[in-house]
Amino acid sequence: ALINDVLKVLGGGAGDRVLQLRTPFGGGKTHTLIALYHVTKNRAQVALDDLPDLGQCAVAAVQCERFRVRQGRLTDDGIHIHTLWGEIAYQLGGTAGYDIVRDDDEHMTAPGGEALTQLLREIGKPALILLDEVLNHVEAAQTVIVGESTLGRQLMIFLKSLTEAVSGSRNAAMVYSLQASIREGLGAESLLTTLDHLVSRVDAKREPVSGSEVMRVVQRRLFKALGDESAARQVAAAYAESFRKARQAAGGLSNDDQHQIAQDAERFAERVMESYPFHPDLLDLMYHRWGTLASYQRTRGALQFLASVVYDLWERGRDLQPLIGAGDVPLEGENTRNAFFTQVGERENYTSVLNADLIGMDARAARVDRRIASDSPALQRFRVGTRLATGAMLYSFGSREGEDRGVLESDLIQAATVPGLDRMILTTALNDLRSETLHLHYTGRRYRFDIQPNLNKLIDEEIRKLEGGEVENRVRKMLEAALTNARGAVIWPEHTGMVNDHVPMLQVVYLPFEWDAGSDETALRSKLTQWLEYAGNSRRDYKNSLVFALPGYMARDNSLNAARELMAVEALTRQVKNYNVDQQELKARFNAAKDRLERGMLSLYDRIALPIAEQTMYSWRIIELQSRNETSLHDRVMGALRDGKQVFDSVTPDKLIALTSLNESQVIKTADITNWFFSFFNFTRLTSADAVVNAVQRGVQDEKFGYSSVWQVGENGFQFPNREYVYLKRSLRIDEIDLDGGVLLSADAAREVTYVPPVVATFTPAPIPDQVDEGSTTIAPPSASVPTAQSKKRYRLVATADKARIFKVMRAVQNLVDKSDRVTMHIEITAESNTQLDPVWLRNAVEEPLDEADVDAQTGLE
């Protein structure tokens, strides 16, 4: 088309006679000039039937950057040409043509318009002037002094006069090329602007390669072959489908929108085929955005950049995708990085930005990669954070006409979308990058990297000022706030003495951060045992009242990080006048950090450990909390315990009778019952002693057993001075039940006390008094076992019990110990297991407790 237009005006037709060739992204500028030369100079040898044949034409073709401004050149017929106008006149008209400007050439002064018009007229045939790389020649001529001017200044005057003469001629044309950027023009900005304006009409500026041709040129310059076309089509189809899904994921689409997206996806597949193996958005970015940069070199530099990308990916690329897009550019590669900065400039300013946020093992984008991969290992190969950050970096330079710097989120996601990576993951990673990186800015709904630090940088500097202890204290305060109404919560005890004993309720011990899940399991259980067995320097009695909440190491780190950020934002808020920051953004970061910390409290503890009865000892059971969905931390813990049938809010009267053997004992102190529930593992683990109170209330009402708070122990056992205060089959108020001072009577014993005194028990070794006060009742042992008044003060117990009766024997022993002033106990236990007993366990669980109690014992495996 360009050649046809030139030939048309050379033949006397209408059109632009002065054309400027813009350096295109895919090159072709010099090729176009060469084609024009041959089609006009040697038309007979050019077989293009669809182009007009003008016959012989006069052609002046000058590669300006190689024309020596000081020496000029010597022709074969002995003429010394000094200037560009002398060269053009000589090539167009030979010696006769040169004579028209000879004087001007020898004195290096620009010829006037009349001389140039005369030159074009006297040639007598179509005249074409081709000038390549004009800017370089003018720039070099600036150093040559001509009188009070310079040769460069004379050249500018000449070029202006020449374009005017050509435009006014009947059958002449001029085509000249310029570098497209200041960088290519060696910084001669004013000269480039002036030469650019030699052509006033936009239509007279031509790009030899444009549109889809650019992609074809890039392909052929960088690759010998593109492989099997069917593979390219498969890739195009896969990317088009990902493109369609990403657009549809935005939601809120009408049928027309759906139809438009389908059409766009088809067009996108076509563009992938045109640009394969490059992503079309990468080439668009370079062509439309970087093309506006002064430093951008459209042909050589742009192709060098892409060649460096391909080379680095080929040599040491990892996690490669089917297309090379903006997010796939390996900026960590030195070749690519150098070529990138050559194109966009700002090398010194942005090197530190790259190091902080994009390249290196500790780069902020890499942290996002690891965080996403930890949640979903299958996403590791996409390096989602680095992928998006790299795309944002490339889009941070240049801009489309009428747009601000940076890239819209929708465009960045489209450029980063690959098969297997959905929009939701990309959106999540973008949010992480906004809070993680130091130089990624999000303003006007656009992402861009900048040398100025974002709010993250200021927050990071404040974080560095914080001490670890004060950050943990902040987390503790938040945890205390979250557990304010959590009954029985013990928060971060420093030693076993801070977990009180003899508290008749379930205590959830929220252990401090050094107990995180990264601990060795064996060491963890050993340490838990120590905390269970002791309350300070004393042996713990209420072992069945404790469970332990264990912090997760990832949740711990997340909470600490959120606390650091919150404290840093608070510090910045106090100093806001000293910083040029957006206060709304600062407030948003405060709210986000506070929300992260509050939500972190919910998942801070991911396991609970509790002792459970196992043969004559106990073992540790670990319950996971990750799948719980309660809205508070304590509710998560209690929900898991209740669902696992490990803790109960109530106990039935029948269960209470069975656990305490009330019907055999006939009378039991309620204080003992409470102690047993919270001490022995074979008892139901209760949330509080209220469960015992409620069971007593129901049991008395249902005539399961009796209750009295008016009693005394005489020489013959329990005495009830007033039978009216022995309750059976009656509705008691809660406040009438005293667990510290009451007793339970079996139903039979309660009936006897109430109606036919006395009722006897079988366990109290006390004499029966000679007389009983009227209206009182004594529960004493049966007459057959009642000792005489001269009864001994020493009692000996020898018992044999199997595994099922061990705990009942221990209760009898405990009762005897409570009643006695001195006790000596000899124990002989033979324990057998169907599997091999672990010597290490025996040492930790059996022998060490005996050693610590200073008990003389003989032990050993047989």
C-alpha cells in the first residue's frame, strides 16, 4: 500500500508527497526504503504487475547515519560532496544537478527553496528522495561550526525547505525515517520533535508493520519453527476457555453479556494463534504502553527483550506455562532484567524495588507464593504472587493514551490467567500482594510499582521497632478479651501453680505459644503429664477437671504478624502528620489488621489435649479443632469436647448412684462426690459442679436417693438429729442443696431414717450409743459387725481386686485415709499386658512418680 501511494504521487497523482516512516515494533523501516529504491530504480526487474510502471525514475537514497559530516565523500568523477543537499542533488541529477547547489554545498549553507524547486524541475522525470536515520546525521552535524551557525542548524533549514519543495512539486516524493523514541535518538529530544513535525498530517506518518503483522514478524525473528500447529490450537483453546471463565466469574452478567464474552473468547483464541508462543497481551503491552516511553526502542530493543526472555526461560525456566505472558517474564534472570531496564529505563531506581518485592528467596511476592501453596500445594507451580507482581511491574511503565499509569485489576487478571488457575485465586493473591509488598501501589483502581514506598513500607519500618515481648502481650490482651466470658478459661499460665487445684469445674488451660504444634509429640505428652500431676509443688487432686488447648504454629505466626501490623498502624496514626499517607488507607489498614487479629483468635488453638482413663492409669487424647465452625474460640473447644462425648453439662441420678456405689455405702458426703467427679478419670468429666447439684435435685424428687444438710457423725456413724431435714421424693430448690455440707442417702436408708429409725450402714467402724435422742436417727453398721466398746483403734485391710474393681478399692482406701491419723500401706501389684510393656513408659509413668513421692518401691519387668 505504501509503495502504491508513492508511485501514485510520482506519476502526478494526488496524495502525500512527504512521508515519515515510524519505527515499528516489528521493524521493517529500512526494508521499506530498500523496496522503494528497487521498485523505482530498477522497475524492469521488479515483477509486481499490480503496481504502476513509471519507467525510469531519479532516486536519491542516503543512509544518513553513515554520511560523514566532516569529510563528506568523493565521487567517482572527482566531485567532493560536503553536505546532505549536495549528495541528494548529485544522486538525482548527476553533475548537472549538483551544480545547482554546488556553491551551497561547498560553503555548507542550506540552499533556498528556489534552488531545490529548480533541481526537482530540471531532472525531467519522477524524483524520489529516500533518507534513512535522519536524526543521527543532524545530531552529528551539530558539532560542525559553519560561520556563526552549525551544520546541524543548516541541515534543519534544508530539510524544511526540501519538504516544502517536494510538496509543491508535480512528480516528486520524499520518504524519510526517524527513530521513534528519544532513547533511540540518543537523547536529542528537541531535534526529534522538530523533524517529527516536518510532516504535519498524521496520515503522512506510516508504520510499515502494524496490527497482527507485528506478531508474525516477532515469531519469525525469534523462532526457526513454531512446532505442530495442532499444539498451538490446543493451547489457544485452553487459554480462551480460561479467559471465558475468568470473565464470567465476575458475576452479574446478562444474556447479552454472556454472548459477548463468548465472542471475545473466540477472538482471543485467534489472537493466541497469531502471537503463539507469546501471550497477545504481552505484545500489546510493549506495543501500546512501552511505545509511549522515551527510552523505548521499538525494533532492536523490543526484540532483544523478547529474545532475552525466551533465552532465560529456555536455559533455566521453571514452572513454565504454555504461553509466555507478562507474568512469565523471568525478571530474576540477568539477561531479561538488563533488557527490561534498557527498554523502560529507571534501572537504578527500580533495582531495589525488584529486590524487595519480586526477586530473591525473601521477596514479598515469594511469600505470597508460599502462603497460597501451603493452602493448596497444586497451585505451587503457578507461583501466583510472583506471576501477578511481575505482570504489575511490566504494566507500571508507560500507559495507553488518555490513561493513568498502572493496570486495572481486570486487565492484570486477564494477563495472568492460565489454564488451571481461576480468578478467585488470582484475586486472593492480589489482595495479599497489596498488604505484603513494599512498593506496589493501588490507586484509582490501578496497580503499579513505584520507587516511593507504599504504606506497607512505613508499617514495616514501625514493625522493626517493636520488641517480641510487647507483641505477645498484645496478642494476650486480645485473647483475654476473646475469652472474657469463657467460664473456666485459664490463659497463658507460666507454671503449674497458676492452674488452681480444687476448682469444681472444667478448666480449659490455654497454653502459651511455646506449646505450639511443632513440638515433639513425646516431649509434649510428657510435659502435659507434669502439668496435670502438679499444682505448683503439690500433687494435684482435681485431675479430671483439666483439658489443655494447644496453639498451632501457623495460627500463632499469623496472630503475631497481625498484632505487629496493628501496633505499627497505631504508631503511624499517632504520627500521621509526619508522613504523606492517605489517612483513609491508613484507617482501612487499621481495621483490616484488627479484623485479622480478632479472627486469628478464633483459630489460634487448633488442638486440645485431655487425659482419659486407661486401665489403672490414663493416656492423652488429642482432638483436632480445624473443622469446627463455632464463632468463638471457647465455643470451638467446648463444642469439640461435647461432640466427642468427653465432657458433659449434666449427669443423671442413676449415673451418680452407679459411679459412687451409693446403694452399697448408704450414706456419702456430697463434698466427697464432688471431689470424686473432678479427681478420678473413671467418673464423668463435668463442666461444673452444677451438674451434681441438678442430679441431686432430680434424684431426690424421683425418689432415687435422699439428701440432708443437717447431720453429724457420732461414735456410731452418721446421725440425723431431725428426720424432717432428710429429704426424699421432694422438690428441692437449688439453693437448698449444699455440696460442701450435705450428704446423700440411698433410697432405702432415707426411708428408714424418715420412718423407722435407726437405719444402719456397713462402713463406719463406730460403736452404737446406749441412747438416742428422741426424734434423731443414727445410721450405724449392722449388729453382726458392730464392735464392742473395747474396740481396737487400729484397722487392717487386706484386699484382692481385679482391674475392674481397682478404682472402688481406691475409694475405700481414700475413706480410710481421711478417717485415720496415720496410715501405712503395702502394695503388691502384678500387671500383665497382651503386648510388650514399654520400659520407657514404665519409667515415666510409674517409677518416676514413686521416686518423686520418696516412696520406697521395688519394681521390675518379669
